[in-house]
Amino acid sequence: MLTRIKTFLAPPHFENDENNTRLAVLINFFVRVIFLCSLFFSLVWIITSPELAVRVIFATPIFLFSVIAFILLKRKRIYAAGMSIVGGLWIVLVVSAWFSGGIHAPATSGFTVVVLLAALVLGRKTAVGFAGLSILTSLGLVLGESQGIISGHQFSTPFAIWASYTSYLVVAAILLHMATHNIQEALARAQQEIEERKRTEAALREAELRYRTLVEHLPVVTYRDTPNLEATPLYISPQIEKLLGVPPHAWLDSPTFWQTLVHPDDLSRVMKNIQTYIVGGQSSSLEYRLKRQDGQWVWVRDEANLLKDEDGIPLFVQGTLSDITEQKTTEQALRASQDKFNKAFEFSPYPMYISSPTRGFIEVNESFLKMLGRSRNEVLGKHALEFTFWASPEEQNQALTTLLRDGWLRDFEFHFRKKSGEIGIGLTSAAALSIDEEICALGSVFDLTQRKKAEEALRISEDKFQKAFQFSPIAMAISSPTRGYLDINDAFAKITGYSRAETLGRFSADIQLWPDQAYYQKIIKTIEKTGFMRDIEIEFRRKNGEIGITLASAVIIDFEQERCLLASLYDITDRKQNEEALRTSEDKFQKAFLSSPVSMMINSPTRGILNVNQAFEELTGFQRAEILGKHAHEAGLWVNLEERQTSINLVRQYGALHDFEFHFRKKDGRIRVGSLAVDLIEIDGEECYLASFQDITTRKEVEETLRNMNTELEARVQNRTAQLEAANRELESFSYSISHDLRAPLRAINGFSRLILEEYTQHLPPEAQRLQNLVQENALKMARLIDDLLAFSRLGRSPLQMRPLPLENLVNEVWQDLAHERGTRQIVFLLRPLPPVL
């Protein structure tokens, strides 16, 4: 148990750090002293002042701080342990003084002890800090006592006060003893070090003489430096002047002179290396550049060793400087060549490879792997046949034969297979080289696959562009600022009137294409600045002198290795004329609308009534200002909303509405009947209604009167019809009787005239014969008339039958009937073909 306690109370030991070890011993000692003094003080207080024994609680924190300090020491946290014991003691003194008499309390005497202890354990700055805190605390105690906050009465017995002062004096005495002891030890060590240094310097001077004689005849520069970089070098051999052109004394006069000779790119690396081997105590070999007096840079190899004494304390640095400029130049050239090759090989955008006839692919770059779509492990160590690199064995044999025969292969086009199975086209070049006494091939591949595709796509694109250019309905032209028009399409020739032969090789000014040259030049400057121009209206002159308007767009393109202008011209002359005609038409419409004697309005489904004419105002009584923006039903124009909805449905169904009768209300409340017509028109992209209506109230009243009259007339007609039918029946009966009574005389006339002609023809003169024939013909005609009259009387009971009547026959019959009227007159009668009629 005692051994464990002794081990716990023992101070820690720091290897290779005597100062921390000594400080740990000192803190450990004072923790014990303060602990014992606090214990002594507490016992005396309890014995001599039993009535105030409770105040011993003020000293108990010091025991806690002592334990904390021991624990921190065990963890080798020296500063924290010292701060724990010093701070804890100061806190206990402050609390004790506050509750035990203020500035008159014995605890205030302990502030001096705290400051001394802080100076010895924690250093000068910490001691000054505690001194300042103690002064401020004392001032606070004085102010508290003067204000009555703290009682100045001492709550201690003489023995307790004696114990307090005794504890403070013991600690103070020990502190002074320790401080004096440390000073004496430091002086003794200093004296010992001085004597040791003198002996060492004497030995060094003797050794230097022998060393100087040896090193000044070596082909390298020898030097000796102190481990301290801020001290001047101890020695540099005369060879330094041959190496750098610098005399030895210049090197030795300044501790930093040699640093000014080190290349700026090497200085930080050199300084870091020196600090590393001085701290680590290891030898060093470093290569860097030094500047000669003539400005040239010399590569040196600096080999140094740190020499130490028996205790491991560094004494000096011994080293040599060797001129390796020629070696570095050769190495750099070789390294640069290798680096260039490696970078050129690895980072080449072209696939590259090194292959061996026995080991397969030795090395490939990323571009080669990317081209094949394979990983490095899938290629290295394998022959081309193992992963079917060559798509065509014939091409592989041809390439190998050429390479073995000539030792090189240039621009050989071949087909290769990717991992995906896709066949690519490559252009390879290769050369034979020796690697490890084996003939290998160093080759590169240019992947033509995309270029071939691009060439085909470009050909197709150019063909499409040429077709689109030539057959475009929009006029297009390509012009050069130095060679004029390079190409135009048929549409350009059509709208300008100039043929290709008249245009190519000429400038727009030569054919006076643009009437407004100032505006044209302004457009050209805009295109040169922005690279394009779109939808600009500009006038152009045709070959026949007519002025047209075109909507022009242009962009700068690279054509035949020259920046040219691709322009498109859309002839909008007709459109502009139509727009002007439309504006004129709209103006006419507006005038017709406003001055029309028919009531008219324009109505929007969303914005209400947009416009009305004067006739509308006169008919309805509403003024423009009070109805615009309102819907007709909102203004009360519609009497029956069902009629409104019906009209809307008809307009939506048929696109228009005509002669729609409706009832409307005038502003004064009178209800009238109107005839409505509606057409759909577009205004500002919205479908609106153009409505016109008339007041037909009077007409409707007249129509009603006419309907009544027609009813009465129909009754009269029916009565008259009945009377007529009766008359017709009587007429028919009369006609039948007459026709029957007339047939007998006609038959007698016809019979007797026929007998006379048959019996007495030879006895009658020609004129009598003619008259007899005429009597017979008229009798037959009279018979036909009676038959027709009888048939006509029956027409009232039979339906009407339509049939064609040949007019030529009717005219001939009339002409024959009029023969006896002509007599002997010579009349020329011409009858041309006549159409039949019904």
C-alpha cells in the first residue's frame, strides 16, 4: 500500500526534457507542502477556536485542488497542475479574507505567497497576472469594508492567527529557498558548460587544423556549420571560390549569405530539410542549385551529418558540396525526354500502343482503351487476336508484313472491332523499336470512324442545305464582302428579276438592289456587330425598276474559308398592299358602321359591347358612353333571356344568324319587336359578334292585318270557287249539247261536198273544185274544233298534263291558215329552227 501511495505521489519523468522533469518535481513538492500546511492550519483552528471550527470549511477546497494537481501531474499536464494548485490557493485565500475580517484578515498575507509560487512554477507573466488580481481583490475588500458589506472584526483567536502566519511564512521560506537553490544550480550548470565549451573549442581548434589540411585538398567543398541557423558558418573550404566564384570569407561573414545563393525554387525545400535533420539528428543528402558570381546556376549535392556529444547534444554540422551540374543536366535531359515521351504517349488524344510479338500489348494509353471500350486489364499482356482487335485478318497480315519488311508503317487504313462488337475505321502508323533486346512495335491509331460518319453526315447535310437553298420558296443568297454574290436560288432570281449569270460575282450595289443605301449600310453594321439579323423590313428594287418590300434575315457563316453573309428575303409586297387594303377596308367598314341607317353594335363575350352606331342610339335611346363595356342583357335590352340564349346557340351552331325575331326594351321601357342578324368577326384575336337589328313592330302589325284580310279573302274565294264550279258544270253540259247538235250539220256538209266532187268533178270548173275542197277542209276543221271544245270542257275534272309543243309545226299551221288572206301577194316567210315549249 505504501509503495502504491509513494508511486502515486512521485512526480512524472519526461525523457529528453530535463526542464519539464525539474518543474514537475517542484510542483509535486509544493503540492505536498501546501497540503500539509493546510492540514496544520485546520488542526490548530479546531483546537484553539472550537466555537469557530465551522470556518475550517474555507480551507477544505485546497485539499481538492491538491488532489486535482496530483492527477494532472500523473497525466504530464504540468502547466494545468501548477495552475490548479496556485489558482486553488488564491481562491481559498480570497474566500477566507471575505468572511474573516476583510483586509485585516491573515489570509491577505497569503497573496504574496501566491505570487511567489506562480512566478516559480508558472512563469513571470502568470505571476504578474496573479499579482494584479490580488491587488484588485484587496481593493475590493477595502471598499467592501468601507461600505459595511464586510465586517472588519477578526473572527480568529491569536493561536489561529499565529497558525495562519506560520503557514504563510513556511511556504514563503521554502519558496525563497527553492528559488535560491535553482539560481545556484543554474549558475553551476552555466559554469560547467562554459568550462566544457572551452575544452571542446580547444579540441576543435586542434582538430580543425588537421581537418583543414585534409579537406582543402579534396575535389569537393567541405563546410562546418552550427546547428543554429541564425549563427554564422564555422568553416567553408577554399574550393567554394572555384565552384561559385565566391571567396570563403564572404560565405562566413553572414549567417544568411549562403541562403541568397540558393535558387528561389529550392530554398524552402532546403530550409525544411535542414530543420528536419537537425531536429531528428539524421544525416542528409540534398540536391539543389546555387548561383555563381557570373549568374550561372550550379547543381550541387549537399551531404551533411549532424555530430553530437556523448549526451546527444548537437555540436555542429559537417558536410560537403559536390558539383553535379553535368550529371543533373544529363539526367534532366533524359528525364525531360522520358517525361515528354510518357506525357505524349499517355495524354495523346490519339490512341497509342506498344506491342511485343511474345508478350502482346506492353503498354497502351487511355485514348486506346477508350477507342476500344476496354479496361487496361483486358488489353495488357494479350495479343490482338485474343480480343479480335483486327476485324480483318488480311489487313493485319498486310500491316505486319510491311512493318517487318520496312521497319515502319505509315497511314495504314484498317478496320478494328470494339468491345461492343461495333466495327470502327482507323488510320495507324507504327515503327519498330528495341525493348529489353526484343523488337517491338510502337504505334498510334487515328480513329476515323467519327470523321467518316461526320464526312457522310456533312455530305448529306450539304446536300440537304443545297436542296433547301435551291428549292426554297424564300429567296436566299450567299454573298462575300470581297467577291460579291457567290450563290443565289431560283426564288431570289424570281423576286429580283436577275438571273444567276447576271448576279454571281456582282455586288448588290452593282445591280442597285437596295434603294435606301444608308439604311442598308446600317443593317450591315448591325450584322457585323451581332452576327445575325432577323425579320427586318427593307425596300428592294427589281430589275424592271419596281420597288418591293421584303422581310430580310441574315447570318454570318463560314463559306469557302471566308466570312460570308447568308441572307433570306421574303417578299411581302403583296402582303403590305393587302394590309393597306385591309386598313382602307377597315376604315370604310368603320364609316359604314357608324353611318349605317341600320342599328348595329359589336359585342364581345368577355368585354361586353365594344361599339355602337348612331342608328343604335336613336333606336334604343341609349348613348354610347352609358352602354359601352356592358353586356346587352345587363343594360336590359333583352326582354326574354331565352330568346338571347337561343340566338347564341344558333350563332355557335351555324356561324351566323339572320332574320331572328326577338323582343327588345328601349331605354324608356317600351318593348318593341326586332329582326336580328349576327355575324362572327375577330377583333384582337377574340371572336366577337357583329349584330344589326331593325324595329319591325310596325311591319308585324301590318302583317297581322294582312293575315286577317287573307282569312276573309280565303272565305270569299271558297264561295266564289263553289259558284264557279257550278257554272263550269253548266258550261260543260251546254258544251256537250252544242257539240252534239253541231255534229249532224257538219256531217251533212262534209258528205254532200264529197259527193259533188266525186260525181261532178268533170263538170265543174277548177275554181269550183277548189271551193268545194275548201268547204270540205273547213268542215273537218270545224269537227276538230267541236272535239277540242268538248275536251276542253272536261279539263276541269282531269289533272293538268304537261307535254312539249313543237313551235315550228304550230307556226306552219298558222301560216297555212292565213293563205287565203295573202291572196296573190308575194310574201317571203323565213322560219328558223325554234325550240319546243311546254
